[in-house]
Amino acid sequence: MTAALRQDRVRVVVADDDPSYLGPLVGLLSTRADIEVVAAVREGAAAVHAVDASGGPPVDAVLLDVEMPGVGGVAAAAAIRRSHPDIAIVMLTGWGYAQVLDQALAAGATGCLDKSLTADEIAEAIVATTKGATVLSRRAADVAARHSRDRISRREANTSFIEAVTALPPGLRPVYELVTQGLSNRQVAMRLHLSENTVNTYVTRILKATDSSSRTELTIRCLTSRL
């Protein structure tokens, strides 16, 4: 494989404590031309170390099982996000607990996937998150939406979000629509014929206007508000 092809591959650390799942997943991911698995580990602390100690080009993304012994996926995600703010963090789980999902997103996860997805679907989601997209599998989105609806209804924030979105200037509304569909800033820029810097500025303004801490929260609030 040429150096140019290697540079085009997304470098990924994979962490899952179940060897019967981890081994086959890594094997399948490694067959793809767009993925390079640089480390496969079975514990959260090992994932953090693998990211910190990676030689050569930096790690682009981390795929973390939520439930692992010792340092779990959520704690590992938070530690990685603090040290590597630009890395894509994708959580992988069976999605039994809504609170865990909420914690994962709060820890800085840029993607949340169900283990029932195929290796190709997981790979495509990983690549998308490295380009700035927020990726939620259908089941994860359902759990996130249900949990977020409950939380929002308790604090009556749904109304304020809808009002904030309705009040967005005409120039920001198309950006909001595409971002909440999961498109990256680059994809939004191409679709709307804007510069990527302009889209970055618009997204920052949208997050501030809607009191959303991240693109992920913005997307979930859009889902729960049914806008």
C-alpha cells in the first residue's frame, strides 16, 4: 500500500471488553480501504493510552464500548476529549440505559451506535464523524429522543428551543436544517455554496441562539421538538 493511500485512511482505536465481538469487528474493519485499526484493546484506560501513545500520524477516531471493566467507555471518552479535543469519539453499546447515553453525549461523543449494526455501517459512521458529522443509529436516536423529551418536558425547555429556532435569521435556517440532518460543515458548505469558514461561524451562532452546547445536543433537541 502506498504512503498516499495510508494517509487517506482513518486511523481508529477500538475498545470492547468482549473478545468474541472485538476480534471479528476489528477483522472486518481492517479489510476496508478507508479504515486503519491502530489498536484494539479491551479496557477504557488502554484506549486512552493507545490514543496518547500512538506513533506516526495521530489517531482520528476512537470506537468505545460503553460498558467495560475498570475505566468504562464514558470515562474514557471524557479523558480523551480533554486531551484530544479534535478526535472523533463513537460510543458502541446495546443501549439498555438512557442515562448512559446521556452521559456519553455529555462526555463529548460525536457518534452513538448500536452493536446490531454491521461492520460496514459502523465504519461509515466512524468516517462520517471524522468529517464533522454527528451520527446516531436509529435505536440510539430513539433512546436519546425519548430521554431528552422527558428531561425537556420537566424544565419546559422545548418551547424556548422552538422559539429560538423560529427566530433564527433566514440565512441561518438552511444551515440549521442540514446540520440537524447529520451533515458535516464541509457538506453543508458544498450544499449551500458557502465557504466552510462561513458555515463554521453560522453553526456557532446557531448553537448560541438555541442554547445548545454541541451539534449533538442541537440534533437531539431538534428530534425531540419534531421541528
